[in-house]
Amino acid sequence: MLEEGTLRVLLVDHDEDRAAAVRSGLEAGGCAVVAVVPEARDLVALVRESAAEVIVCDLDDPSRDALESMRALYRDEPRPVVVFAARGEPGQIEAAIEAGVAAYVVEGLAPERVRPVLEVAIRRFRAHQALRAELDGMRATMAERSLIERAKGVLMQRRRMSEAEAHHWLRRRAMDRGQRMVQVARELLSNCKAE
Amino acid sequence: MPRNPALLRIGYVPLTDAAPLVAAEALGLFARHGVRVRLSREQAWAALRDKLAFGALEGAQMLGPLVLALAAGASGPRRRLTVSAGLARNGNTVILSPALAGQIGPFVPPLRASAFAEALRRRAESGLPPPTFAVVFPHSSHNLLLRHWLAASGLDPDHDLRLVVVPPPRMTEALAQGAIEGFCAGEPWGSHAVAQGVGRFALATGDIWPDHPEKVLAWAEGLAETREEEVLRATAAVIEAAQWLEVPANRSAAARLLQERAFPELPLSTIAAALAGRVAGCAAPLATPLRFAAASRPVAGEASAWLAAMRRWKHLPAGAPEPAAGWRADLWDRAAARLSAPPAPGRATPSPLLAIPQETDA
């Protein structure tokens, strides 16, 4: 049974002995290691099944590049990837944490450092995701608004409507069809192009 | 020359185009140019990137697009690396599983994108899922050139295929197990799959963009300023190694060096193929073989082609300013001037990546 507030960790490590050591380090630090895999194959399904909140991987593991691609190549099930380095150099931890986003380097696996580092990693990752979603949303809204404006322009020019009338026309048509205004606008514009 | 010069740690991954670094060390060229270098064999591009960013390495063999992604803050911590030399042109192959090659029907490399697209459409019509293809890293020439080739035939690389990342030494196994149906990777890994009988050679990335720039020699942010003299010396050694590699009589020695230091598990014939301008198991020479000396002088303009492709596929954050690319031909020129016979600078053909159809916003 997992305790309340236990961090669910998926560990990727091709080195069996190191995986065992990292696992005990993570567990001593209050984490639940829900899966240990030697490579990043089928990771998306594995993350879903194990409900892992964070993926932990050694800095030098051959799976590093595949883990990167989870974010860049396909965007499903993103999770923060926390990277551990067995031999950290002074200043690296601070530099890495300051840099945010993906890589967090920790000297060894001192149990008292594990959990705080994972928590910071997850917080930063979520903040970054939220910011990105907000930006994507803003971009989408702006693109939609510009489509609606263009559709209104067409109505004003071709049907001699006022701007308010064009807006009203688009909105009524959208309500009649159970569509969004931007869909009506897009359809109208593509019909114009076809003419 | 300082009496006890500090060490430059340079990372590389086991690929044929690491040859200028491996040869510079093995031939004693770093020492002859008065710089202490320790090469460090690494397992992943992400590891090289992080070690450069956090000071665990001074220099590294790098993917050109990854240098740009780092400068844009699109991959790991934002860092402005300095590129003082190119390591190779061409040198990657696209390999298909025999089953997928069979679905296309008979072809002679280079495979035409339209023939590939037709096979994929027939597959989709018969209800088969899109094939999974592997590249070596999201920010790589492999990913960008493969995407360009696919898109040129009307395929959508994000829907008509599933693109994943597999480390090059694992490609052959992944293909044999059916985890992937094709891949694009640097040699000797394509030759290895062909020699093992689990892959068919389809085309080289040089068939997509002839003489495209491949890996570069990159230095940690600020290092070219703080340790300029050592960077120049190391660069001179790498330029000299590239010249040495270009001499046909040195090819078998080069193959042995690479076997010893990068691919102890591979037969010599597989490693030697790329150096001889071929793919192992294929008789025909490549139209665009791996080249070293012609790659050596870094061409900033060639990096713009990667940037254009990265924008096209939205691999850079929207609205991100032009990343300040650190392609420094001036450093190369100063390093090359120290050699008795500097190599003639090479060039890519004009990049097809710069002639991208503009997408409409609707």
C-alpha cells in the first residue's frame, strides 16, 4: 500500500546493479518505485499503467535520447524526467536546477536530497507545462479570432452587412448548426476560395 | 605553450563521423599541437548536451540542429555553444525492414519518396497501422532530412508514420524484433543492419540534401573566449585528422582505429564501408559519400537550413528569437593557418530545406 503523498517513480536504467542501488536510494527518500525498466521502449503505455508521476534516469543511460523524444516527437503523457549523476561537480546542482525544464543533477543519491529534488522537478515541470498550454491556447484564440475577422470582412464586402450584422450572422448560424463560430468562419472562407 | 596545459575533455558517441576526433587522438595530433585532450565515449546526445551545459565536458561531437536547439532554449538548459569545425558531410542512411521494402516492390537506391508514399497509402487502405520509424534524436539532421523527404511526397511525418528515438547501436536489434520498420542513423549502424540481413538500404541522407553538413565540433559556452588558444590547437588537430582521413591509403588504418575505440563489436568490413563511400553489402558506391576534409570549415549559412526545418516542424518555441548560432569560421581559419597545407573549404549544395512551401494559417 502506498502512503498518502508518496511520489510514484518510474526508474529507467540499463544497469541492473545500479538500478537496485538507485531504487533503494529513492525508497529511502520516501518514493514509491512503481516500475523499473532497462530501456525506454513502450514507455508511454508503461507510464499510463503504472500511474508514474516522474521518470528517473541516470545522466549517462543510453535511454536518455528516447526519453527526450517523449516530449519532442509525440506529446502524449508527458512526465518530468529527473536525471541523476553519480558524480556531481560543485555548482552543477545549482546550475541544473536553475536551468529548469528537464535535467536535475544530484550528487549521488543522498536520501535526504532525493525527495526535495524530485518535488522541485515536478513543480517546475508543471509550471512549464501550464505556461505552454496557456501560450498554445492564446495562439489558438488569436488564430481563431483572425479567421472570424476575415469571415466578417467577406460578409461585409459581399453581402454589404455592417460589422455588427456580420458578427450576428456568424453567431446565429453557429447556434443553428451547433457549431463554433470559428468553424462557420472557416467553412465560409473555404467556400469563398472554391468560388 | 603553457608548461602544464589544462585538460580539454571532449565527448563523442560511437559513430563513423567521430573519426576526426578519434584519429586526432590516436595519431597524437592533439599532443603535436600542444593541447591535452581526453576523449570521453558517451552513450547519448542528451548526456553530451548536459555535460557541456554543466561543465563536465569542455567540447563534444554535436548534432548541428541540437546546437541550435540549445541556443533557442528548446532542448535542456539554454546555452550558446561555439562551433569551430565541422566533422563530416553526409554519412547517414535510411534502412527499411525487408517486409516494408517488399511492400514497396523492387527498387534501386536511392528510393523515390513517391514510391514510398504509395506503399504507405496502400498499407493505410488495407487497414494496417502507420509504420514506426526511428531517428537518433529529435534535434538531428536525421529527423529533419527524413521529415523533408516524407513531406516532399505529401506524407505527414506526424500522422502517416510514428517517429520514435532509438540509440543507433540498438537500431539493428529493434528492426529485427519488429519494434521499428525503418530507421535513419549515422553509419556504421545502417551497414550493420544490412550486413546482419535484417535491413534493406533505401537511401542516404545525402540523396535528400547532397553534401549536407553533419556533426560539428562544439565547445561549451564561453570556452572559445576563456581558453581560446587551446580551442585553436584542438581545432587544428581535428582539421589535420580530417585531411588524414581523406587519403584513400589511410582508410584501412582508420577503420581499425574506429573498431578499436568505437565499435569493438562490429566486423572491420562493416566499419570500412562508410569510409570507402559505400553501404556494407551493397556494391554500388554512394553518390554522396561520407566526407571529412570538405566538412571541416564550418559554414554558418548551412545552419540556417536546419533552423528553417526546425521552424517548419515547430521544434522551436513559437516566437523564439533567432538563436545566436555560434558557427565560427574565423576560429577555423586561424587554426587552419597553423597547418602546412590547410584543406580546401567544402560546401553543401543549396539546401532543399530552405525551399519549403509556406503553410496557410487556416
